[in-house]
Amino acid sequence: MTSTSSTAAAGDHSNPSNQGNPSEVLATFAANLAFEGIPHEVIERTVNLYVDWVGSALAGKGARPVESIAKFARATGPSDGPAEVLIDGSRTSPFFAAMVNGAASHFVEQDDVHNGSVFHPAAVVFPVALALAQQLGASGREMITAAVAGYEVGIRIGEFLGRSHYKVFHTTGTAGTVAAAATAGRLLKLSPAAMLDAFGSAGTQAAGLWEFLRDAADSKQLHTAMAAANGLMAAQLAADGFKGAKRILEGAKGMAAGMSTDADPAKLVDRLGERWATVETSFKYHAACRHTHPAADALLDVVVKNKLKPQEIERVVAHVHQGAIDVLGAVVKPQTVHQAKFNMGTVLAIVSHYGYAGVNEFEQHFLADPVVAFRGKVEMVYDEEVDGAYPARWIGKVSVYLTDGRVLRGRVDEPKGDPGNTLSRDEISTKLRQLVKFSGALAEADVDALLEAAWCIVDEPRLGDIVGQLATARHANPAAAAA
Amino acid sequence: MTSTSSTAAAGDHSNPSNQGNPSEVLATFAANLAFEGIPHEVIERTVNLYVDWVGSALAGKGARPVESIAKFARATGPSDGPAEVLIDGSRTSPFFAAMVNGAASHFVEQDDVHNGSVFHPAAVVFPVALALAQQLGASGREMITAAVAGYEVGIRIGEFLGRSHYKVFHTTGTAGTVAAAATAGRLLKLSPAAMLDAFGSAGTQAAGLWEFLRDAADSKQLHTAMAAANGLMAAQLAADGFKGAKRILEGAKGMAAGMSTDADPAKLVDRLGERWATVETSFKYHAACRHTHPAADALLDVVVKNKLKPQEIERVVAHVHQGAIDVLGAVVKPQTVHQAKFNMGTVLAIVSHYGYAGVNEFEQHFLADPVVAFRGKVEMVYDEEVDGAYPARWIGKVSVYLTDGRVLRGRVDEPKGDPGNTLSRDEISTKLRQLVKFSGALAEADVDALLEAAWCIVDEPRLGDIVGQLATARHANPAAAAA
């Protein structure tokens, strides 16, 4: 009626029989990760991911659900503090800065994604890394190291929880809570044992259900906000000696036991320190659910190569993986911009009309007559090859039936933004500028200073304000702003 | 690839096809619940549950995990506010008061429990009811009405999620988040549509895994703390227009879909307004996991009736339901007071030696030699009758094998504290006094004033301090303190 291992594990962090549990191995890796041990190209890519995230976080300004969470934070938290809320430059405690920045990061659906885990790391990792680094006065290297810890941990947990988990749970909310704890724990310099405590407290708070999607509800912002905030809290509690379960991931009553039917514990510790999952992360080019991107790029390829006009297209079949049908199938007639980003028909319509499905294209055209008309011509069909490759590879395949009777086939093996087809630093800067312009979070001149500082983050000896004092700083001390 | 209902439900609260969903019916009930519509005996019992809760919340003072969460709240939240932290009388925003009082309420395992749902309502409902009532200056009647809403909702959700849920999830953390939202939503006078939004935001944050138990980790305090705080947050967000899923409980990607295999939606709306589940709630007499109480009372009955000394007992077989084995089976050799409360052997040992397993008995004797020796004589065995009756009834059955060869059978059909064997107001007052004495939260004279005010809660026109100004209030205005 009890497993023998349960006695062995009780109450002793140093118990040798406990070593080698996947949760502990992963926590130890996160606790011991050092800047010097991370390959140069991983650091470089993580800086790209950081700058890309800043753009997404600023893009959330003015969005109703984001502002609602910001209002709650102002009413509930302190009126000042060491950490910065990016959408308005206000200051508060790290918990609330992480919460609001987490809420903001995912709103326009332009933040990064790791294909294999279907997890959006930036939205839950960087809000915590920045808030805590600002509180601690940590260096840019420490912040980037902590972010890599969060990415490596969160991605592996997402892969571990598997496809059955993602069918009902928003992995960014669940795995994201532990990723946030790993990030915070690394900045707090937690011991491996305390990091495991942080995992335990984070994992037992991990939550996020897809049910909100069909109602166009605001839960996605809540998921990233609370994953970031609760993960940070878990690490802060662990630093104070608050104990967590030692096998929250793979244990008999842990996350996988409760929320997955196909979990594979081997994925938690897959080539730690050799395989850098961080660099497998994709940037999002289109401002839509990632499940639409492969088909969008495949269609775009056909349209560009054949110089097609939208009215020449009679119908489009998108050949997709089951996950795309599960997530996108709930939305048939989008009523909001957010729903439109989860509607394959709308995304392909916008791509065929405007060549790009960006934030401005959605905002202005998602209910335009030609887009609505084209939407009805799009059908998703399950495809064995695409599904078999997923989630490791997100293949895009479309069949385009033209009014003249021709049928054209489109295919991309790596949608734009994927590791083999990644964005350049110029493209990331341009994307950030577009996002900031969209939300109006900063003046254009401030964006220059912001970008200059952001690209040099690893040279920053002590993290300070990112946006709060931008204009002031530029005038008072141009050198400091550019450092 | 999509259900027809998904289109019908999208984005419209007033859509007629949406009426009658269990989530919506339950939210509407909670939003519309009025003091005048609640039977007198339900109000009276809820006052008993409130006073019983105050004792449990005060008993948490000084407990490491509780103080750790309190420390986090001080570092993260505002340094003043309208709501009171009971363990130290400090003031903060309602979110953090609910968090710390929620953490404190469950620590000594003396707070109430609803048998059928295996849910501890007080620990997540009253922290929210009190914090928000203090902020709003609500009356005692409004607070008690909101608490009844939380009990009725949380109990039905616990029953709905069923036994498969409780095997891995701590129902008080999961169902408790929605119960907390119902309580907060009622005090905030949310419309039925906004209450449904609050349910959506709460349900998608619902969390709490049993994995911590075998490690004697501190997660239980985190579960009640965050269920209370997140439920409160969900309702406050809903009051601001933040949208939640409309079928977070029974929907295809909702709580039951993700966290239960035997959910029964009919239980969500079972005789709403006719059956008052609140009065089915049991008070906890022994300071141990409720799963030990039936056997403890059955053994106590045998011991008292036969005037047995512990050394006359050779071994004890506790005939239990599967849930008891699932929850208690993980702890074989308790190392902490908390684990001891989840160890059937220790509980029966303490009962047989001291006639009562209270907070002081555990603290002083759980590792005493006679208790440890007796612990090894206790065995749990699955019993078909007990399991069949559970969770509606918690039957206690023991076989007591004596050193003289006799075998005595003990049985109780309702353990002390259950609805048919409930505690009197005197017994509740005495229990509160013992708990406050245990933690040292208040001086004895202050407890008199506290109890006097607490028993008259429904006559309170405007909720103010409960403990913060006790001594001052008694000296400055004795009538006010006693009101």
C-alpha cells in the first residue's frame, strides 16, 4: 500500500537514493548553470530572444486584459519597488512586475515558441529574469544565464508532459510555472536542494486550461501572468526554506500523474548541457497562433511564386497535424482579433491579401469582406506526414485550387523564424519597432536607445531600468543610455 | 473537427443556448444568493463554521511554512491596507490577507471538512470573505451570505470532480479556487455573467497536487493560500470586465476534462437552494487528517467502554476506504508533526494513550517511545462496506486484538464533528481557546472579546478589525468590542 521509495525520500535532501530522480537532476542542472559553461552561440541566440521578448512585452500596452491585470497589480501590490512594469514604466515588487510583464508578453501572439514542447518560453522566463535582476542589481550575464536555465527546464518539461497534456492544458501556463521558478532560482543562487524545493512549489501551482479559447476569454494573459508570478514566488519561498515535493514532475502524484497520459521522464534530462534546447526556439513571424504559420508560409510561397491574386484562388486545403485541428478547430467564426489569430481561414486570407499576417493586418482587416469571404474557402485536413513530423518539425503543406482549374501544391519544411530559418538581428529590431508602434508604448526615439541597450545586455554590469527613464536618461547621460 | 456548441457559445453572455450549462447555473446561483433566502439553521451553522475557522487561522501563527508565506506577503505586498492578517494583526491588501490567512487556516489540520467532496471549505472561503468584507465595509450578513455561496459552490465542485480527481489533486486547492471566487464574487455583487467570468479565471488557475505529502513538504499551506488569493483575484478581475471561460468546470477542455476521469456534471447543480451542502460540513475534532478520524473514534469507543490500557492491545486493524489508503499510505515513519497527522498508526496510538489527538498531544508525543511502539501495531485494511459508504458517510471500523487473546470490534457511523454528531457552540469555543493557546496568537483576555464578537457576526453592520485592535478596543470602548 506504499512504495518503498516513499520512505527513502522522506525529509532528507542529501539522501543518496534520491539522486538521479529526473526532477532532481533537472533542478541541479538549473542551479549549477554558469555563464561560462554556455556556448557562445547559445548566449547570442538568447540575447536575440530577449530583444524579441522586449518587443512582445511592450506590444501588450493598451490591451484590455493586460491593462486589467495591471490595474489589479496597482490596487493589490506596493506603489513602488525595484522592478519595472514595461508597458508604463511604473515600479513595483518583482512579483507584480513579473505578473504584468507576463500578461503583456503573449497578447499579440508574437512571442517565441519552442516547437517540440509547444511552449512559449519568453513570456514566462524573461518577465521573471528582468524583475528579479532589477531587484538584485544582477548583471546582464547573470540575467541571461538565468533565462537559459528557464528555457532549458521549461522546454524539457513541455516535451515530458507530451501531447496528451497539451490537448487540455496550456503548456506555457503549466511547464511555464516551473520554468519561471528555475529562472528565479538561478538568479537567487539557490542550491540544488533549494532549487528542487522551488520546482515543487511551482509545479504544485501549475495551471492553465484551454477551455477559454472557444469563448474568446482572457485567460491566456492570466496564464502567462501567473506562471511568471507564481514561479518567482516559488523560488523566493524556497530561498526562505519553504519545502516542495522532490518529484513534482514525475512522481506518482505529480504533474504528469495528474495532467498527462503519455509523459516520458527521459525527456526531462535529455542531454542536459549538451543539447541546448534554447536555440531550438522559434521566433514568430506572423502575429497568429503558431499552428497556422506552416500553412501560411506554404501558401505565401505559392502566391509569390505564381504571382496569384486572392480572387484567383477558389479554395485552399491546409494539410495539418492533429494539434492544429485541436487548437484551431474551436474557432469557426472569429468575433475578435484574438480569435482571428486562431482561425486558419482568417490567417490564410490575410496572408494571401497582404503577404504578411502582422499585428496591424489583423487589427485592420480581420473582418473585412474579402478576408471573411476567403476565410470560407479554407479547410483543414489531417495529414499523416505533417502529424508524424510534429512536434519536432512543423511542416507546412497546402493544396491551392484555382478558379482556372489548376491545383498548386505548396510546402515549407521550416516556417520563417524556425531555427533553420531564423530571424536576423535586423529583422528582430524591425519587428520590435513595429510592435512598439502598434501599441504606442514608447516614442520612436526612445526605441533607438532601448534597442541599443538591449543588444548589449551581456555587457551590462548591473541591471537597471529598461524603459522607465529612457527619455530622461538619454538627455542626462547619453553614454549611459547607450551602454 | 469542431462541435456545434462551440460556435453558439462564442463571445455572448446572453446567448440563450448557453443557459443551463452547469457552470452557468452554479454561477447564477452564487451571484443571486440572498441572506433572506438562506434558512435560519444554515445561517446558524455557518456562524459556527466561521468561529471554528477563526480558531484554525489563529492556530497557524508561528508555523514555519505559514510564517514563510507571511514574510513573502510582507516583502511583496503593500505595508498597509484594509484587510487584516490574523496571525499578527497586520494590515495589507485583501489578496495578501487572503493568502496568509489561507495559509494559516489549514496548518494544524483542525479546520472543517465536507465528507462527500473531501474538501476543506473554511480554509479557502473565510479568508476571502473576511478580507473583502473588511475592504468593502460589508455587514456580517453579507459576509456570511458570501461564505455560504463559497461553501455551496466548492462542495458541489468537489463532488463533481470525484474520486479520480482526489487521487492526485488536493481538492481544497482546485475546487477551493472556484469556491474562493464565488465568495469574493458575491461580496463584490457580481452579476451572474461576471460571476461566470470569475469562475472561468479561477478554474483555469486551479491547482494543487498530493505529491508533496510523502516528502513532508509545505505545499498544503501554499495550496490554501493560493486558492484563496487566486479566487479573490479572479473575482476582482471579473468585476473589471476580465473574461473567463463559460464552461470551465464541465467543458471539453475544462477542469474535469483535464483533472478527472469520473466527473458527474449533475452534481454541480444538485438541488441548488434546496439541499444546503454547507450544513453537511464536519468539524474536525482530532487534529489529524480526517481520513483517520472514523477509526480513531471507533478505537476510542472500544478503549473507553472496555477501560483498556494501551499495553493490553496487541494490534489494531483499521478497516478503511480506499481513499484513506491512498492518502495515508505514503507515510510510514513520520518524521514531522505534520506527517504524524497523516499516519494512522500514530493517530491511533495517541488516541489510545491520551483519549484525544489534539494539537498539543501531537506536538508533545508523536515521537514518544510508547507512541512509536504502538504505531507499529496498526494496520490499515481495505473494507468493502466502509468504501461503499464513502464519501457520503465516513464509517469507522476497527478490530482490536488484545494480549489476552480477545478480539474486540469497534464501530462508529458518524465520527465526532460530523453533521449528526456535531460540535456545540461551547465545544467550538473551547476548541478555539485550545488552538489559540497552542499558537500563542492572542492573550486569553483577548480571546473572550474575540469570541463574543465572532458569535454575533450576523449583527455586525460593518466588518472591521477582528484581532488587530482587540486589546485597544476593549479598553477604549468595551461595548464596541462585544458588539
